[in-house]
Amino acid sequence: LAITEQLYHAQREQAIKEGKLSLINLHCSDLLTLVEMERHGLILDTKSCEVRSALIKEEIEQIDKELKSRVPDIPIDFGSRDHVSAYLYGGIIKWSVRESYLFRYKDPKKQPVIKERTVSKEVMLPAMVKPLEKTENKKSGYYSTDEKVLRKLVFKNRKIAPVVNLILRRAEIQKLL
């Protein structure tokens, strides 16, 4: 115990010389607060979280509905950078669907059966706006859709602002889920 006390006093003296005593004291009080929080837990209102989550999901659905109204019948995922790039700058959107088909056996004694298969589909979207210079992604034909680029895009082309603002709002609230 005596050695520990000597070590404490030596370290305290060094902290005073270096002007770090207040920082050490602050850290010690933070540790006490952390220990108290861990001991008693953190109160979380799960019902409120569920309600908030439902509201966010509803807002995302509304944004998606409004954005998809410009290109109906195409399953665009606005959480996908590739799809957002194709939506804004023009490009190919690819997706897969399951479809049923009638399978006929070579043996005429066997009855035909309905089976399912995955079919790849794609569509070329027209450009709404010209992409900014030096924003092309490594993946050929796709351009950056990060917030910084989209804000510059709005600054250079005000007509696209409503669409881009919806995309930015969706990205912002998606992070909350």
C-alpha cells in the first residue's frame, strides 16, 4: 500500500508540472459517471423508438413514391447508389424477378408442371441532368451521388433541386433507422 501511495504522489507531481492535473481529474469524474451508468443501465423508451421508426419508414415510403412517379413500373431502389446515379444522370437499372413457366418433360407420360426461374431485367433511363466533371465512379457509366456532389449539382442546376432534395432527405433519414 505504501508503494502505491508513493507512486500516486509521484504521478501527481508530474501531472502538476505538465499542467495536466485538471485533465486527469476530469477523466476520473467521467469514469465515475460511466460506472454509475453501467451499474444502473440506460433507460430507453422502446415504444417511442418504435413510433419514431414507423414515422421515418412512412416518410421514406412517401419520398420513394414521389420519386418513382417520374419513372413508373421500374423497381428503383433509392438506397442504391447505382440506381440513384442512373435515375439522375441516365443509365441502366438492373433487377431480377421470379417468373413462372410451364416445364414439359421429354417423357410424354409425365404431365407438364409449373416451375419458377429467376430472370434478369434491365432498362435504360434517360438523363435528368448532366453529371458534374470528375464525378465518374470506377464502375463505368455511373457517377457519384454523395451529398457533396448532389449539393453542387443543385447549385449549378436549380431545376433539379426538388428531386435532389428528396434524395438527400431520404439519405438523411435512412441513417436514423
